[in-house]
Amino acid sequence: MPNLLLTTVCRPFGGKGEGASVAAELFHAQVTRSQGIFSYRQVIRCWGLDYIAENVNAPSVVLHYPSEREFLREIKTRFYDYIGINFVVASFHKLRRMAALIRKVSPGSKIVLGGYGTVLSDDELAPFGDFICREEGIGFMRRLLGENHDRPIRHPYAPIESPRVFSYPMKTKVAHITGGLGCPNGCDFCCTSHFFKRKYVPFVQTGRELYEAILLMEQKARDAGEELSGFIIIDEDFFIHAKRAREFLACVREGGRPLSLMGFGSVRGLSQFTADEIAEMGFDILWTAFEGTGSGYEKLKGQDLPALYQGLKSRGVAILTSVIIGFPFQDRSRVLEDFRKLTELGPALWQILIYFAFPGTPFHRRVLTESRYLPAYRKNPDYRTFDGFSMHFTHPHFSPKELEDLQRELYRKCFEVLGPSLVRVVRAWFDGYRNLKDSSNPLLRGRAERMGGYVRSAVPGLFPAIHFGPNAEQRQEARKFLEEIERELGPLSLKERLYCWATVPFSAWTWLAERLNIFQQPRLLRIEHGIKATLLNLTMEETKEPAKDGMLPAPQRGSII
Ligand code: B12
Ligand code: SF4
């Protein structure tokens, strides 16, 4: 039987000429990027690879974020018939380098290219791969390996660390389930929607199946001796699949136990449910788009935004809002007007990206037809900044530098006006606790109890905000919030006060480590599927060997948020 190596591109990230946001973290690189010591840290693994490995019969090894040395060691130690690499457009240069290494060290291996970097043309990709997967990857790999491709999809247990702040070691993990790929909404800039030709590719057909997948992950966590703090559901717009979501809600009600989920939903999708129903399903963090007034996307049609946000926040749902700047009709004053509206909505977390043209999207075709690409991006473009943090075409009101400066300014301003996301997330959960604790619905009462516990355990995290928050107003805000918590949940114990003070050296270390750029890279995560350890020359000790280029220490247990 052929064997398979599946890998991400190699660390380190953030080298010279590379986009600063192109990393292995979502929060720190894109969302809480301007929040200094308050930034959430959470390395996210490449679940696409875990899904493929779990669902093929061929023995396989998955590498998440190897260094080049670790990658070389893997392909020198063992011959792999197929080496599959996940990459995005911004990491195409890393893929090219890895392909050259494979051709040199393991010339008999066939290279399979996968992930959203495959939106690049055949001309660009063909020299670096023997096969290109531009579809759902499990079916593709099963066909390539000569396996039955009609079998149902199994969900891998592929947890990540709980988000960490102030370098505080975590005790719990977050599990992940993919509900499906692609999105029918077809927004003009959206890579994933057009990658799957606006078709939805379900990994989970029914609400019951999703609920059972959650129970299965919980069981697998217990088997692994790990404690879960919650789940990330990857599904571009979970709530537009209303029948499935309602069935899931019915299962949660039947199960009678409050869940903790992070997910994605458009205004249109969310508007089909009441805030209570969304809270009952268990959503603690919801990612939804604001994009921009005047953008006109269908997905934004639904409930009035202030009412939607208010309803969700009052049930303890922390909202992550994504905003786009640089639409052709926007000048600085329109962007600032949108920014004002955003801060009034008061999300807990925000992502501000530049209107951006990925190959394969209608927007990309338009930019090409109108010859709007800047000269540097017409021929042999440097893809390293295809990341939503730079502008590559002409704009009636902004030069690339002006828009990129404005993006930086808005991230910073958001932090100053709204305060640290950490405080805002805890605030949403505190409001959820207060509003739901006397609910007649037992599931919501259970949710309130869970949120009260979260708030209590997060109290030490407020301490640095009181002392080192972005400005006097935010520091005062954090202080008042702590007093409010004490009034509602009782005064801090001596132990809790000690924990509060302990955050000071943790904060100092976090600041220093980032300044010195040490311990900022992910570490290798290596997983074997269906391979007897004895077949490998590598031992598990070697697998766990820390890399030498300054990785983050291994995540521990316990969530501070
Ligand atoms: C989670 C996530 C991350 C995580 C994990 C990265 C990862 N590669 O999975 C983190 C936070 C690290 C991340 C970072 C970035 N991301 Co990201 N990320 C996502 C997100 C939200 C979900 C991906 C996911 O887990 N899906 C679930 C799994 C099961 O599906 P999948 O990944 O699609 O994999 C399936 C197929 O694509 C295929 N497949 C995937 N890999 C391979 C490999 C082989 C060999 C084969 C055969 C098949 C195959 O098979 C899988 C099973 O069907 C997507 C958006 C989305 N909804 O898909 C963006 C997305 C992939 N990210 C994107 C970008 C741009 C980035 C960043 C550059 C961020 C930035 N702005 O700077 C960095 C780059 C990171 C890096 N190290 O290179 C873009 C890519 C666009 C493009 N064409 O380049 C996307 C599509 C978001 C978007 N809409 O713009 N990201
Ligand atoms: S709703 Fe989101 S995922 Fe769907 S097409 Fe629009 S941007 Fe893409």
C-alpha cells in the first residue's frame, strides 16, 4: 500500500518580505494584532490535512509547521510515495522551496499540491507538483490512492490549544469539526466560495450528525486524557443551513447540557434564529461580517445590526466582526464613517482587511479586465503579501501606502476606543451570566452558570488591563468592570488576588518575548496514522524534540478566557 506524508509549509513565518499576518495564528496575526500584551495566542493547525489522513486507508504522517530541518529529516528517514503540501497564495514561495528539496532528497516521491494556493494557474504550479487538488481533498486523495471514495467522512480528533493571554499556560484544548466547505453566497472577493463554484460541500449532513460528532470528540478527548474548553465549527455560514441548525438545536435541548462553540454566520443566516436559540446552541464566539455600508452583499440583509448585536451580546455571545476597507466607492471619510458604526456596534473582536482580489474570484477577473493591477503585480507578482494587508491595484482615492496606513491606524484606534478584546469577551460573558441566570429555560440557566465560571476564572486577566490598558479611559473601564464583577459574584479571595499580581511578571515576559522576537513561532506537531512506530526510525522522543528556532512552549491546560 502506498504511504503518504501530508504537511503544511515550513516555519518560521514572518521573514523578510513576507506578510506579517501570514502565520500559524488567527488571533495574534489578524485579529488582536495591535493589542500588544493583550493579544490572544493560539496556534491553529491545518485541519484539512488531519481530515485527509483520517479518511484514507494508506498509512500517513501529518506534519504541522515543521522547520526545514525537521521536514528534511522526515523525508530522508523514510520514503513516501506521495507528499501532499497545503499552501495558500501567500505561502507559494515556501511551497516552491519545499518542492525543490523533495525533488533533490526524495526524487521518487510524487508531490500533491492542495489548499487554496491552488487557485494559481497551472503554468505557475505545474513545475512544483505532480498532482494539483482543486476540490475537496478527501475524495481526491482516495481516488489518487485507488481507494473507495464513497465512504462517509470521519472527523479527526485534532484539538488545538485554548487561546492564551500573557503567556499564561493553558490546561484545556479546543476541538474542531468541519461542518462543510464552500459557500453559496458568492461574494465577489471570496476565495472559498468560488473555489467550490458556489456549491456547499457538506461534511456533516444533519444536525444530529453534528451533535454526535461533538459527543465523539468529547469521548476522544477523555480517552486522550485531555480536557476540552469548547469547539470550533468550521462552516462558512452555519446558519443558512437552517434545517440542519434547527435539528442541531433540538439535539442540544434533548442533551440538556450547555455547549461552548465558536462559529461563523452571516447577518442573513443569523437573522433566521432568535438570540436565545443561538445561545441555546452554545455559541460563545460568533464571527460575522460587517464588510462596509454600501457593499450591498446579500449576506448582509436581515435583522437591523444594532438589534442583532445587542441581542447576541446580552446572551453572552462575543462577536468577532470583519470589516473590509478599500471598496472603490470608499474615500477616507466613508471608511471613517464605517469605523464609527463598527465601534458603536461594539464587537469584542475585529478583523479589518483590505478589499482584495484572489485569483478565481469575480473581483480578480474585474481587476484584470480593467487593467487595474499596479505594474509590479501584472507580471511575476510577488505573492507573499496576498494576505488582505496590502493593496495591489489602483484606487480612485487611495495609494496602496495610504490604505495600508489607514488599516494600521484603524486597528490601533479600535483597540483604543473599544479596549482589549480580552476584556470585551469577558464582558459579553458577564452580561450573558447576568441576563440568563434567572431564565426559565434550564439550558440557558446552565449557560449562565458556565459563563459565571468563565468570568470568575478570567478575573486575573483584567488586572493587566487595569494597569497597562491602552489609555486612562480603558484602564478606568477595566477597573469599574472588576468592581462590577465583585459586586455580582463576590469579592476576590486572597488566592485570586495573588493570581492577579502574578499576571504582572507574565505580562512583562510577554512584552519582552515579542520585543526580542523569541518564542513566537509554532512548534512541530507530528501525527502518525496507521503506521507502526517500529517501521519508523524516528522515535516518539524525537517527535517531541523541541525545535531550535524559538518556538512557543507547549500549551498546557486551562483557559483564561
Ligand atoms: C483555519 C484557517 C487558517 C488557520 C489554519 C491554516 C490552514 N491552512 O488550515 C490559520 C489561522 C493558521 C490561517 C492562516 C492563514 N490563512 Co487561513 N484560513 C483558515 C480557514 C478559516 C479555514 C480552513 C479550514 O480549516 N477549513 C477546514 C478544512 C477541513 O478544509 P480545507 O482547509 O479547505 O481543506 C480541504 C481542501 O481545501 C483540501 N486540501 C487542503 N489542503 C490540502 C492538501 C492536499 C495535499 C490536498 C490533496 C488537499 C488539500 O482538502 C481538505 C479536505 O477537503 C480558511 C477559510 C475557509 N473557510 O476555508 C482560511 C483561508 C484558507 N486562509 C487564508 C489566508 C489568506 C491565510 C493567511 C495568509 C492569513 C493572512 N491574511 O495573512 C494565513 C496563512 C497561513 C500559513 N501558515 O500559510 C485564505 C487563503 C486564500 C488563498 N487563496 O490564498 C482562506 C481561504 C481565507 C479567505 N477566505 O481568504 N488560516
Ligand atoms: S458569506 Fe462569507 S464565506 Fe460566503 S461567499 Fe460571502 S465572504 Fe465568502
